[in-house]
Amino acid sequence: MDFGFTETQQMVRSQLHEFVTERIIGENFGWDDRDFPTEVYDDMADLGLLGLHLPEEAGGEEFDPVTSGVVYEVLGRGDVGLAMLALSENLVNKLLWEYGDKYHRDVATSVRAGEEHICFALTEPGQGSDAQNIETRAKPTDDGWLLSGEKTAITGATLADHCFVIARQTDPEAIRAYLMPLDADGVDVQPYGGMGCEVSGWGQIFMDNVEIPAEARVADENAFKMAMRTFDQSRAWIALYALGAAQQTLDETESYLTEREAMGKPLAGYEGPQFEFAECQTRVDAARLKAYQTLWKAREEKAHTRDAAMVKWYGPQVAVDTVRACLVLHGHYGYSDDFGLGKRLQDVLGQQIADGTPHVQKIIVARETFGREYLPYDR
């Protein structure tokens, strides 16, 4: 068993850590989708961070799952919302390249270069955890398709130029994916307010008989299954950028505890803070190892659905508990806006829900352990 990173992975980690430290940490307090850090995101594109999963022929990095995990973990140290947006755009790019034709691949390369934004639209108002029960419709016409429906809680919606829409095709009925421009007639994008990750452009997309050309359909494949295949890796990546935020918080707290004194002695010299810090660091290390084990299994093409579900519920939970504990260890400074711990806590809280709630992940663990006949629902 080898728990070390390769020279390439260490180099990627070091270079990106320098970028995140200089350009993101401490600069992101006021970022949101209305005051989007365009220059920073452009630099991320120049670094190849929006083409992690694209082949070299597309100008991508063609990183394996573990190396991509290194990238997402370090990005999480800087800003969870920015990591969330980059992951979403990378996943859509991968799907467009693998399943699409030139029409779709041209958009993927444009997004990879930072020239345009794209979002992934699966979730609907009444179908969160029951994502397969899609109500958005794609009706065939002589020239293409008419899309009607509503997508909600979509990462990057308010920033995007294009949308990867998963809809239920009629005549014949099937779940398919479509590439839709967000400036098309009949499309209305509205911000979807949340308590964190403001920079990620969370929003709702309303479609009222939106006309798109025939070639907009991405592939003659079950788009729900297409999307689910990405989740076994993206769930580990989400855990890693949440844990990156937790580790950054621990590093900052380590410095604070050694510098801050109470009753003539540094806080680090008291047993209470020592024990709490030790417990948090232990849990973060354990969750991080599980995330990288999951991605190693993915790279080696070993079964990893159960592992991904485990780390998806556990990693963000550890991150939330860690940031909250560190906030309290900072005392009133932690509760103030000065250190940014409140923002980070709000950001990691959302990762408990992204790509499936803890409850759904535990059902998946049970399903993969006992079998589908023990599912609590019929499907």
C-alpha cells in the first residue's frame, strides 16, 4: 500500500497552494455572483483548472481521479464556492466531450479556456433526492426540441452561458441530455438565495417552450445514468474540497492558539483546546484518507460506489464539525467577520446536501452492502 503522492501530484499541489494563498485566501470575503472574481477565474482557466478531465487533444490536463482530488482539496482551502463552481463546469465538460459531437465539444473547449460558463441542470423543485423522477420535458419538433420545465438549486446558473439540461424526452419517452443556451427565448434564470457559497452563482432555471436545434441533444444515452456515473467520483471530490476548508481552518487555528494568551499562557498550553484540536485533526485525516482511497479505486477501475457514498456523508460532516469547533476556539473573534470562519462554516454546510444528502448516501451504503431488495423504496 502506498499513501504518498507522486512527484507530479506534489508539484500540482505546491503550485496551486501558492496560487490559492496569494489570490484567494483573505480576498474572498465579499465575492458573490454579482461581484464575481473574473480575473481569478480566468487565471484558474489559464492554470488548466477547468479542463481537469478533458484529454490533451482538447487542451485539457487529463488528470486521473486522485490528481484531480489534489486540485479540489487545495481549491477548497481557498473558497468552497469557487471549488464547487469549478467542479460543476469540469463535470459538464467531461460529459460533453465523452458523449457529444463537435457541436458539444466546441462548447466544452470554450468553457475549458474560460471564455464561457456552463451549468449542470438536474435537480427540480419537487425532485431533490428523487432525481430520477424528472418532470422537465423535451418535445420533438420538425427542427429540434422544445424544452419546458423548471430546474432549481443549480450551481453556476446565474453565471452560465450554456446549460446541460437533463429532461424527459417525449415520443418516445426517455431521459436524455440537451445543451441549451441560456439566452434563448423562453429561458428565465433567477438567483436562488442561500446561506453560503455565494460566488457559485446558485440559481433557478425556468423553461417555457424553449426551441433548441436537433443537434443540441447530447447523445442517445440514458442521461440519468450518464450523470450518476460521474457522482461516484464527484462525491469524493466534494468531500475533499470541504476537508480542504477544514484543514485550512485547522492551520489557522493552530497559529491562533499558540499566539493568543489567556491568564498569562498561550491557549495551546491548555488541555481543553489541545484535545479538541487533536480530535478534529484526527477526523479530518481519516476522512481525507477515505476520499483518496475512493479515488484510487476509481483510477484502478475497482468498484467504489459504496466508498463514494461513505465519504460523501462523512467528509462534509467532519468539515462542518471542525470549522464550528475552530470558530468557538477563536472566541468572539471567530464569531466576527474578521477571520472569515463564519463564511467558511456556511460554505461547508452546503456540501452536506450537494450531490445527495447524508440520508441518501447511507441508503446507498446499505444498498451496496445488503442488495437492492432491501431498498426502502420500489425502484
